[in-house]
Amino acid sequence: MSSTNVVVLDNGGGLIKAGFGGERDPAVILPNCLYRAPSSKKWLHPHPLPITTTSTDSSAAEPDLTSAAVRRPLDRGYLINSDLQREIWSHLFSSILRINPTQSSLLVTEPLFTLPSIQRSLDELVFEDFNFRALYVADSPSLVHLYEASRRPDGLVSRAQCSLVVDCGFSFTHASPVFQNFTLNYGVKRIDLGGKALTNYLKELVSFRSVNVMEETFLIDDVKEKLCFVSLDVPRDLRLARESGKENLFRCTYVLPDGITYTKGFVKHPERIHNYLALKDGTCGFPPLPEETKGNMNRPEIAEMPQDRNRIDLSKNEFDLTNERFLVPEMIFQPANLGMNEAGLAECIVRAVNSCHPHLHPVLYERFLIQTIYSDGSVYGYLHLDSLVHLAIYLSDFPFGSIILTGGSTLFPQFSERFPILGVWRGGSLLASSPDFEAMCVTKSEYEELGSARCRKRFFH
């Protein structure tokens, strides 16, 4: 089986990454949804996204997504609408990849702990609707581990064959121990908080303070991906966010689309986006906040008094962001501030490691694999290298060795050349190009003879 005949499909809740086995980058990155503009009655397929961060597309060619309604086949990470997924895949295979499924094999990702009924729906979609000749189902953590181990053959992950993958996805976050390319399911911990919840939280903050954007999912996704970041010192940054003028390093203005001149929003002064990076050098002269005030550090009301809202000029087609830029991704670390009875990311990591055999504890604490996925996981741009210091604050009792970052950081200059959402897909591409891949797959004849349940045992997850 030639690797060029293997379609690698990272089927995420927010984005689909699709391409052919053996290639370094996918052929297309496509939102896993259909959208409908308010003035239309027809559901349309979104345009593919650029593959590299240096790609530039003309905004005139992009559709107007203002107040667009969205339908997604996946909810909370799991396939709930196979008919809608069939329509999206059909467009992908026939119009974009231009393949013949009957002459191709498929490697597709599937969330951990997927119910058997959902597994059967996926198998029916692959074998009965599209008639692929073979199928392999993989989980994201094992593919990320495979990619990192092969990318650095002499690295720590490759030598130890053990890592902890933190996958911040569109619908949830998983902390998954991986040993010898197998995910240790008994050690996986999940937080029901992902990029979708963060987008909704940012919608609420902007709607309360500036202008109603509760229907602008695509727009607020763009705001989040361009402006949000993880704070290394939340109390200090909250104090800075209250300042006015040039002393406020966080204030950025986002211009809304007007539907005539431009149909996509943009940052008014893009050179101000990275002003907060100056705080790393200790250039800020403000003293730290007292300990007694740290309990209130995530309250959005701190940066704004009620009378200030009366001075907002609603006639302007723009709004400002200050502390929202770091309070939104802060919810990953403290979900309780959203009213969720969930552990934060740091506690989730500790619980995942402690669920494994004690002999693995020092290895797992030493080697973190953090993968952040764009709107698929729209924690894109949040968990860059500095955020590991943020993690270390919470996990100060544990030693840290080598921390490997796969993704999530176009906001961090040293990683700007890396597109942050391709770790899973590249791992799948490597697996599809291995000589043993054909023997690992379930063929269509085996599926027809044995059924979905028995075939699934071959995938060991």
C-alpha cells in the first residue's frame, strides 16, 4: 500500500486537517462545520484556512461571516450528527482532495473514550458511505508522541519512550500519559473546557463591556486567536490593566467589519499586540499586589468601574480589550471562576501522573508534551513557552526537566515559524508511511465479515 493512497484525517471538533500519508503538512485545513449567513437560506462550506503562518489571502475573496449561524457534526468532542459529517467529508474528498475513496485507505483520529455506538457510526461512515478499502483509528496523544519522538531521535522523549500530552482541544482538555506509543487510558484526565467555552466567555465579556457580539462566533474566534495570551503574573497584570495611556501595555483595539469596505475584523494597531512581552524583562515599575487581593484577581469588574461603561461610544465600529486578553485563557488554569466544578490544568496534570505507576512519576513530571490546537482547540496562541512558568507556579513542588512544546505559539517570536496545530496530523502522516501500516488497518472485507466491535479490538484503545 503506497503512503500516497492513505488519507490522513485529523477530524477535530473545530478544524479538519486532511492530507496524504508521508507528507510533512496536510493538503488542507478546513473548519469542521457548515455556516449560513443571515441573508441566505443555504448552508455553505467554509473556505480552507492557510497552511502556513506566512500565507496571505485576500480578504475580498473571503465570505462575510458576520452573524453567521453554525452547524457542527461534533459536540463536546464526539460525533453526534453523522449525516452532517458525511456532507462535510464528501465535499472534502471530492472537491478539495479529489480522491477516490474506493482506492484509498483512511487514517482518522477519534477522541479518547468514544462510546461504542459512536464508533459504529464512524465505521459505517467510512466503509458503507464512502467505501474506503481500509481504516485505521488513532487517538491524538499517541500520534503527537510519535511525531515528537521521530522529530528528535536523540531527545528525551525518544530515549524514554514516555511523555505526558496535554491536548487543549475545541471542546475539552486531556492530560494523557503515553508510554511506548500507547496512551495509558487509566491515567487520562479530562477537563470539560476547551476553545469553544473560552470563545463564549470572551463573547460575554465583550458584550457586557462594549458591544453585543453574542452571535459573532467566527469574529470572536479571530479576536481570541490574535489577542489572547497566558499571563505569568495575573495580580500584577490586573493592576497594569487599570492604567491609562501608554502605561497600559495590554490595551488593544479591534475593528469590527462594516460589511462594505471589509468583511473581516482586524486589530487597529497590530504593533501593540506584543507590548506585554516587555514585562518579562522586569521593566514594569509597579509593586506586586498584596496577598489579600489575589483572591479577587480574576474578577472582570476590577479593570472597569460601572460609570466607565456610560462613556463608551457605541457609534464606533470597534472595541478595546485590556484584561480580557489574559483573563479568558486563565480559565484553563482556574475553571472554577467560570462556575465549573472542574480541576484546573495544573491539578489535572498532577492527577494524571499520579494515576500511573510510581516508577513513571519522575519521567512524566520531567517530560511534558503540550499541544494546543487552534480553534480546534482554540487555545491557539495561549500556551507558549512562558506559560510553562505559569504551570511551574502551580506545580512548584515538582521538578521540571525538559518541556517539549508542539504547537500553540505564533505569539511567541521564537516559534513563529511553526504552525501550531499540526502535531497530531504529522504523527498520523508518519504512521501512514510506515511499512507496518497496512497490517495495522482493518479492511472493508474484514469489517463486513466480523463487524465493527471485533475490528475495533485491533486498535488497542
